[in-house]
Amino acid sequence: MSLPRPAAFAFDLMDTLVPLEPLEWRLREAGVPRVLMRRWWDHLLRDGFALAAAGGPAPFRPVALGALADITGHQVAGAAAAGVVDALAALEPRPDAAGALRAARASGARVAVLDNADAGTVRALLERAGCAGLVDAVVEAGPTGAWKPAAAPYRAAARACGADPAATAVVTAHGWDVHGAKAAGLAAAWSSHLEWRFPAAFTGPDAAAATPAEAVEALLASADPWVSE
């Protein structure tokens, strides 16, 4: 059974359209091993998920700063930690990031970026990459009351695009994000460039490919064509 053709796409940003690996050098400049970058990111996601699951606020920046202090034994805190978090807004997108957004727009769908990172950072990245004009809405998960993979952020992205959740598709490199989108009633396309194999614990995607742009195309290829009324 094929899917309805998406009326909206909601793209994850960090690790999906924007690689985080350059942040390793910011940590090295702060005097800690570069390998702690991935540990930091996983730690901040864990903390944000836990705070949201417990029903409390989870503002991105304080969570990110706290996680960085925790995993470095408070070697990176204060201004040094702020510099690492600020560097998120200066990252470079994947070479095919704009192509993925254009492919979604070319299908006639509206396009949102939905991320657990704060909206200001997301907008700065899109502007810097020259992609802001390809995006109709930026949705920060925190103000919805929970981080992804809770249902509220996905449904907020659909609303921001004026689409029903069932007519909205998430594009992400995270298995947990696919699982959350599916549980919220959205479709999901998974790019394998980050995890390589889809995590067995989660509900699988509706389409998968090696890159975000190819994942968009794969989802569109599996969807029903537009039906004239």
C-alpha cells in the first residue's frame, strides 16, 4: 500500500542536513579531546529527552551548556562552553542539503525544519547556508512542551505547514526520530549516512536512502500521485 503524497516535509537539521563533526575542533581548542563531541551531543539529547518525559521544561541552550560541563568534568564551562554552543550556528551544511530541500519543494509540498535545537540557531544556519528561502517554517521542539521524539513537536511542524500530520513526512538521519514521527501519525524518510543500519528497537521508515536528498526522492517515489478533484 502506497503512502499519500506529502503536503509537507519536516526536516531534522542537526546530523541530518548539518554534520556536527566540525565541533570536534572547537572542543580541542577548549583543551579537551575531540572525541568528546559525540559524547556531549548524546548526553544533551539524553538530558533533554528525560526532562521532557518528566513533564518539565527543556530549553535547549541550558541543557547543552549543562551537558558540556558534565562530560568535561567542568573543564569546559562559562564562556568556553558558550563558545562551543554558539559554534553550532556556524556549521556548514551537507553538500546536498539545499538539494534535499529543493526536491521537497519541487513536489509541491511546504517545507519546515523541525529540530530540538533552538530556533535562532536553526535560522542562523539556514541563512548562512543560503537555504532560508527554501524553508516555509522553523519549528523548535522545546516550546511545544517536549523534545522530539514526543508527538507534540511533529504535530506542531505539520500545523506550521498547514498540513494534517498524516500528510506530513519527516526526513531524518535518526532512528529515534523516525520512530517518534511514525508514532505521531506522520510518514518518515530515513537517511542512512549517520547510523548506517536502522536501529532494531524502532518502527521502521516509509522510505530509506543513503542521503537526505535521496531519501526525499525515495519517499516521493513510493507515494500516490496527486489526485485531481
